[in-house]
Amino acid sequence: MPWRAGSCTMPMTAPNPPEAWPQTLHEHRRTTGSRIRLLFIFPHHSNRTTRRLIVRSTRNRNGYNGFENASSQILIASLGEGQARRETGCAPLSSIRSSIGGFEPEVKKDFYKVSVWSCLVACLALGPLPAHAAAPVYTILTVAGNATKGYSGDGGPASQAAFSNPCKVAVDGSANIFVSDQINSRIRQVSAGNVNTVAGNGTAGYSGDGKTPSQASISQPCGLAIDSSGSVYFSQTDSTNSAVRKAPSNGNMSTVAGTSLGAGFSGDGAAATKAQVNAPVALALDAAGNLYVADTLNHRIRMVGKDGNINTVAGNGFAQFSGEGGVATQASLNSPQGIAVDAKGNLYIADTLNQRIRMVSGGVITTIAGNGTAGFSGDNGLAVKAQLNYPKDVAVDAAGNLYIADSYNFRIRMVTPDGAITTIAGRSASGYAGDGGLATNARLNFPQGVAVGPNGTIYIADTQNNVIRLLTPLTDGSGFPPPTSNPPLITSVVSASACGAFSSAAPGSWIEIRGTNLATTARAWTGSDFQGNLAPTSLEGTRVTIAGQSAVVLYISPNQVNAQVPVTVSPGTQQVSVTSGNLPGAAYSLTINAAQPGLCQGVQIAGTPYLAAVVSNTATYILPANASIPGVTSRPARAGEVITFFGNGFGAVTPGASQGQIVSQLNQLTTPLQIFFGQAQATVQYQGLAPGFLGLYQFNVVVPNIPDSDAVPVTFALGNFAGAPTLYTAVRGQ
């Protein structure tokens, strides 16, 4: 969900490590339904004043319109900005603040008086969101493929077999899995854990009609659909052999759409076997037995009726976006690559290059997910306002939940019938990891297929990993996994991953505790968890102690807890323990230093990690001139201007911080701090805790006069401590 002020938008992003600072906004929203966040860019300095912010409630049926109602939450961030994290593989400034202790008191009235500092010049608000049911939590497991590209394994365990670019996946009523093994020119079936070829002889081509399916040559199979008799419909997508074919469970191969003339467009209103199609990437069957074809490079959806005739049901053949709210056959699609049909006959289209999911109901087409801009944003908000990134497939279950293979976001996303979207599998970067754990911690690699299985299961064609993966719900839809009888087990503790991820910490540092059975729920703190300005030390029965002292708890999940080292903990080797419910876990040793400082990273561009920084008194990010992040206003810093950035673990301040209390004064560092841009030392105007937050350090710094560069190393020295790692910023001109 972007943060907005007029035309200004900022995506919410976060770093790559698992569940880094609360992982998704749905943990925030599970208890509230709607929320507001206010962004304050801090002043030049000093005189304290009291300002009144008027928060009025406005709402319309489609979601974002105005500010929040009295059930919302508000984030107060004087001398700084406050925003929630979102995990997408980078962490612009918007990710840093609430991920490291932003205060979220509940709005109890329509008018909320806030004590802030002078010169607050920016206020960003996220409009209201209807309350949504929590999405299920899933575990993930590979059920077919050994993650090695190739062909092997027929007749044996599917998990030991090799696949090559599995394009789509389908599941029949008996939970048999069908895979279009694209580069291997085969359709393969997984039954009772074993894999076999059901169509294709492994030689790319177009032959074998009238013969058994295993004798036929097929070419670049992709789309799949299974009818009630067990017959497999699949599409061939190459330009020479574009067609849709049928492999009966008992019978001979046949063509149901397409001709030997190759790819093209012709034949509407007549027999489908005399028509041309062009790279038909996806198929779907409705309850009446009509076959829908995503005729991808014809930019149409076509239907082969039970009478064998073919007709266009959506798309006018022009590769563009048009026709919203009008007749589907007059609308424009752009390379649709996924389709699904629900029990009511509504047709869902992954309009891939338009970055949307569209629905045809009663012949009228509308967008139900995606705002048309490629990217990632919007989880736990309205799906029509979210960004998708080359959605390659779509599936729908009996309850009307929609599942999207958001391919270039490396995620599977779910849209509930009330129009809310969330991620149910995958993270910000591609890879192959996470089996046996929560699906939102796993890595996918350009998934192109998604299918609904029995008992709430979801199957994924994890295409570039060459595997099929299974999502199994941990819940009945309540959003939380069932209680466990196993005690918490800590496997690692690091300081905040956006700000160094050190293996030691300091008093007041934010840390990430990772392991198993750490909690039975997944959520971050909310305003109702606070007692006045005092932050919670327990969430849903999960508690953390460090050196025998209760720690503030910001976020919990079964595999990660984010907590703050109490400011009163002494340096030395200290014991960290987690208790979940009445189950205490074994202690974990953590080294506490007087300081363990790290600056907070923002985006990474071409492998270069950039400092999370803004121009003071603006919402403008500091990035290279050629940086292009959708919705983000950015530019290089200029010599002589003041910019602001943030850190974790910088140690003692004066006056001293109060344990667990939101900062309400200027608590400045007691240890001398030097900040360098390259070899040039910068003037530091403010160095201390960020008021309105807990444990977050803020630095207002004058940019020195240095040569222009898009990669200026920013380093620091805190007393005798030389800071690491090195981050970069961009400086051009004055």
C-alpha cells in the first residue's frame, strides 16, 4: 500500500532476511481493519510547540477516501517519519521507522492532540481500509522436482525427478497433480507421490493425433485443464505448432483448437479445429464443459463450446489497455497468460502486460486487482490499488478467493472476496528456499502457474526452480497456526537486519530473534498493546527476557521475534530467552557491547547499498539521479544542505532513555560521533534518539562540499568504534 500526500506516493519496502521487521502489514491489520499513519519530517531543530492535528473520518465503499475513523490507529513521529515495513528486497527510508519502534497509539476520538516539534512540514496519510478477514497462514513443501533442470525420474518419486521449466500446474478431484513440463515436451502426472508421463514422447513437434498420448510429439506445452473424466487438455505455445490438444485418460490424442497452419488468428464462429491460435498460454474449463483459451499473442480470450465452435469472449486483438467497465469483446488485453472460471461462470484473466487481473461477468470486463503499474505494493489493502509485476496465472477456489502467480514479484498473492490482497507465499527476491517453514518466508523463482487443490491447498509451478510446490494452510482461515506443545528454540540473534545485522547488540538495540515455536501467532504491536507511552513486553503470550529483564516486544511469529534490548542491561555475555504461553525456551548467549552501531540501509541499486536518507523538511529520498523507483521522489544530495538518516545500537544518550517508553525529548549521544562522506567530515546538527520512537537513532547532517558522485561512501566513527558496513549516497552540485 503506498503512502500518499496529494500526488506523492512511496512504496513500502524492506530488506531480504526472513521476516525482517515486521514482515507484512497484515500482521498490523489483523486487529484493526483500517489505519492511518502520519509522516513528519523533522525540523531544523529546537523550540517545542504544541500543534493540533485534526483526524476526521471519511469512507466510501471502494476504500481510500480521506482519513481514518475512530477505530483507526495513528502513528506519531515528531522529528522523523513513520511508516510500516514491507518486504520487497530493498528498504527505502519508508521501511525503517515503524520497523524499529514507531509508536502507534489508538485514535480514541475524532480529534487527536499531538505534541510535536516546530517546522513539521510533511504529512502523509493512508486512507481507510475496510476490515478484512485474516488470510490463512501456509507452510510450503516441494512435491515434485529436485530443483535441477533436466528430464529424469519417471516411475519413481516425484521429489527426485527432474523437470525443465514447468509452465503450469493443475489438480484433479483425486489430488493427482498434472504438470506441463515445457522444455521436456511432456505432460507429467504425479499420483501417490510418483511421477509419470501422460502425454508427449519427449520430441518437440506436432504429431500423434489418433495415437496414444505417450506416442505423440508435443511442443512447448503450457496451459492445462482437467475435465471430470480425467482427460487432460493442454496448449502448445510455439509459433509453428500453436494448438490446444486433448489427452484422454483412456483414448487417443486429438486436437481441439488450432491447425497445422501454425500461429495466427482466424476461425471465430466456426469449428475450433479450423481456427488459428497464437501462443495459447493458459486454459480453463467451466462447469458446463466449455474450454477457455488464453490466446496470448492474439490478446484475446476465446472459448471452445461443447459444440466444438470457437469464439472470442474478451479482447479486441489490440495489445493495450482499454474497455474498463464495458463489453469484454471490445476491450483491449495485453498478452494474457492466465485464466480461471468460478462456479458462477465468472471469468478471471491475468492480463499480464497490463499488470492487472480482470474479471468478465455478464459480458462486462472490470479490473479486480492491479493498478496497471508494474511493481510491488498494496498488501492488505484494496487489490485494485495494489501493484503486480507480470502476473502469469490466476486460480479461484469455491469460496471466491483468487490466487495470483505474481511472477516477477516472486510471490503468490491472494485476493479475498471483499477485494483485499495479501501475499501468501514468497518474498522479495528470487531463490529456492523455505521448504518446511512458513510460505511467506520461502523463496520462489518466477512462478508461472497456480492451482487450487483439495482442503485449502494451493499448488505452484515454481518455474525457474523447476519444481512444483505445495501450500498447506496451518489454519481454518483465522490467520494463526494452531498452538504447539514444543518449547521455543532460538537458533540465532542479530541486531536489526536493515541496520547491520550484527551478531552482538547494545543496550537499547533492536534485535531479531530467530528459531522455531517462538509464538503461535504472527503480528506486530498495535496501539492497544501500549499502556500510555509504555511499550508492550508481551504479545499473545510471547515474552522475551535478556539478562533476566523483560524486553519490549515489537513483532512475533513462529519463526521470528523482534525485541529491544533493555537499556539497563550491562555489557557482557547475557542470556536471551523466549517464553511462548507457559512454555519457556532454552537460553541463548548474546554479547552485549556498550555500543554496536549501524546505519540503516535503503535501496540497493546494481549491487550498491544506499543509505536510507531524505532531504530534511521534505519527503525526497537521496538516491542517484538515474534511480527509478515507482512512486518515489528522489534526487542526489547537494553540498551544504541538511539530510537525515537513521541507525540502531549507537549506545548511551543524555538525558538517559527510559526503559520501554516512547522517546519524548532530545536524548543526544554521549559518545562523540564523526560522519564522513568519502574523506570529508560532515557537520552533524543532531545525533540522538528520534522522538516519537523507541530505540531508533536519528542524524541530521550537513552534506560537505565534495566532488559529484553517485556512490559516495558514508562512514562514521563513534568514539574509537569504526562503523561498518559502508553504505553509499549520491551527491551532485550545491
